[in-house]
Amino acid sequence: DINLKEELLITETKKLSLPLLCYDVIFKAIFSDQENILAKMVSDITGIDYELLKDNIILETNELPISTNNEKIKRCDFILRINNGNIINLELNSHRYAGYLVKNLSYLFQLFSSSSKKSEKYNDNLIVQQININCFKDKNSKEIKPLSKYHLREDDTNKLYVKNIAIYELNVVKCHDLYYNTINKQELPNYIKWGTLIYSDNIKEIAEITKDILAFKER
């Protein structure tokens, strides 16, 4: 249940350096059996129609196949396969560390390359997207957007090279800052509320946010 009990939240966050939902184990435990709530968050971040995602998400094993004996094991946080065959890889990055971007990209491209099975034709319509939820402050925090979207593009013309790959980065610290500094919070995009929810350690704030982004029975 996303609406965590106050006693647990207050007790546990005093022991931790980050809010509870910024830890892989807790994040996965909450969302792994709540596919439609996960679908709602993904919809608010990517703009994919919630009706397309609702009841149509399959959570797959989080370990990617390896092709060679010395290949590094890759364990994703969530792999979502939509019923139209498209794939969404969701990664929670609790801390910035050397190589985290390369790690995330290796997951994305391996999912893309492994989607075509032996004897199958390559699917031009396949779309593989990655959502990176970043729980750390950036050095240039004033220039950082709460949500950024990336594609492969040509340098000079900015022409889209392929439509098949997209990367979203949700900076939950920036979301939380914007939420606190906005008077009319109702007008904020839902992805900012999700980011604030993930980075919040205040039970009253969590209860208030969930009212805006979830139906009563989902809270």
C-alpha cells in the first residue's frame, strides 16, 4: 500500500539517508504487486495512455539474458512488457556513481537487441523506453528539469534518427523542491507529484499527494 503507516515511515526514515521509496527493495516491494498503480505512474511520466497500460502490463523477470560467459549480469528494477509488445524498463537510481549512465544504457540496448528472437524478422515498430528515477541532487540543480526526455538525434539538424528508443529521467529532488515552492499544487503536472511522493518522508504530504494522483480505492 503506497499510503504507508505513519509509525513505520517516521521510525524508518530516521535511520536512513534517503526517503523510503528511494531504496530499491522498498520501491520494488510496493509496486511489484500494484501493476495498475505502476501503470498510472508510467502513464503520467511518459504520456502513454493509461487505458492502454491498465490491466495490460506484464512484469517480467528482472535479470536480462547473457550471451557470453564473461558478460556482466544485469538485473533491472522493473521490466514492463505491454500487450502490444513494446517494452518499458524502469530503473531507480538511489545515488549518483561513476558508470550509472552506462549501466542504464546497457540495460536499454540489451532489451532492444534481445527483443528479436531467432528466425524472427526485425520489428520496425518496436518501441523500447527507459524511465530513470533519480533520487540524487545534480550539481547544476538550477538548470535541471524535473522531467527530461531523450532520443537519438542528428547533431546539426536535431532530426530524429529513430523513433524506437526513448529515455525519460525523473529528478525526484527537483520535483520535491518545485512542489514545496508552488502555492497552487493542483496545477502541477502529475509526474512532479509522483517525484515528490517518491522523495517524501512526510506522512501528511504523502497522504495529500496520493489524493491527487490515485483513486480512493488505490490509496
